[in-house]
Amino acid sequence: MLTPPPQLLLLPLLSALAAAAVDVPKTCSPKQFACKDQITCISKGWRCDGERDCPDGSDEAPEICPQSKAQRCQPNEHHCLGTELCVPMSRLCNGVQDCMDGSDEGAHCRELIGNCSLLGCQHHCVPTLNGPTCYCNNSFQLQADGKTCKDFDECSVYGTCSQLCTNTDGSFTCGCVEGYLLQPDNRSCKAKNEPVDRPPVLLIANSQNILATYLSGAQVSTITPTSTRQTTAMDFSYANETVCWVHVGDSAAQTQLKCARMPGLKGFADEHTINISLSLHRESPAPSLEGAEGQGKWGLAGTGAGG
């Protein structure tokens, strides 16, 4: 959907271009993690973060992230052993088994409950297989002393809000940038349809062209598809009515960043190439495209769609 983006940010997609432009094993830089496909390189900071960034998911493999399951549980949650299930601490010892291994219920709930009064928890205490354990109210996090609680910054968790997030004591609020409306879930944002007489349009990239369609799937008759070749990433600047995409060549050196204006969404015009320093073979960080088209930073959506 062509909507006013809050800020155009360049994502580190240049390493992904190597997979499309070359078919030889990729050499990653010391600051990158090499996926098992021997082609894709990702930031080491993305390894074991709970999200599959490598096409083969090797950055989240058990042998790479042996402790990742336990680390994925949020504050005030209990990790069910041998699974990826996390249950609220408040549901431990409540007479209902939530974990398949039964670690949330059992004889310890009766035998250790008396020890909770000796622990001195600020908020709550519950018996566990490892002994009585303190936990906190929602939106608070247990401190290093294992007893006191402090406000937990929900905004530090990726995905809490789709756009803007403001942390408050014991809670948080989500917001949206100009051009978007906060939805009933109070977390996600939806773009305003402005102007109202111009319906939303999708830009779709494939191996041959970039075409424009309405949400119904009908092609926009006023826009003739522009010819491309294996487009791997694409973004649209609403303010400047410009679309940019990565045009894959026969080699890494021939892969280019191209842009074209779409005045009034009536067609592609002024197609041109942005000069960038791109080498997919050097063991160095990917170059920044900040300032391309004089519009700040560009964010390039993944293969197959944009806008």
C-alpha cells in the first residue's frame, strides 16, 4: 500500500544480494554470522535473538543457541523444561498443569509454600522445583537481589508497538506517526487513506517487471509495468513519489540501485541509476545508501512486494 512512511531507513540487505548475484560460497566479515547455506551473511547481533534471519534458520539452531529457549521467556514467566512454552508465574501451583513436564505443579507446591514467608519478596512468591521464587506484578521485573521489583521497559521488547512506544511506570502506551491511526488493539497502526479519492495501490515486483494493482488485484490501467530483472528489494517514497529497487545483474558488480518517479501514480518516469559503491565480495561492512535521492535513508522491502 502506498502510504506516507514515517522515515525511510536503509536495512542491511546488501549481503542478501550476493545470493542473487553469485552462486559461490560467501565470505562473511568478522562482525557477521555465516548461515549454513554458505551464501547469506547476517549481523552477529541477530544470532539467537528468537527470530529466523538466515533462510535456513541456522542462526537459531539449537547447537548455536543452546540457552535460547529459556532466554525467550519474558519477566515473570516460567520456562517449561524441554519446550519453548513460557507460562506466567502467577499460574504456577494453581492446581492446573500448564507444562507438559508438570514442573508448574507438584508436591513442592505444598511442601515449600511456607518458605515463601521467609523470602521477603516485594510483590509475590511461588514455590518452584528449585525452591521458593519471587516474581513481580505485570510490567515489573525482578532485580538482581531476587526480591525487589522495578518497572520493566516493555518498549525494549521488539514488536510491543508497531511504531511509537512510550514506557511508563508499570505500563506503556503505543502511538503512531503522522499519517497513521492507532487501531483498537492500542498497539498497531493503520495508514490513513489520503487523499480519499485516491485508492490504495500495491507495487509488486517479480522477475520481469514492477507493476501496480489495486487491493482487489485489478491492475492500475494508468500505470504501465516497468521492465526489471530479478528485483530483490524495493521501496517507495510517498513524499517524493519515487520508487527505488535493486536491479540484479549477471555479476555482483552489475547489480544496481535504480529509481523512477511516479508523479500522481500515473506511470513510471525518469528511470535512472543511483551510483553506489557496492562490492559483495569484500570482507567489509555493507556501504550505506544514506542520502540517496536526497531523501535521507531508504528502507528496501524484501523480494516480491513493496509499498
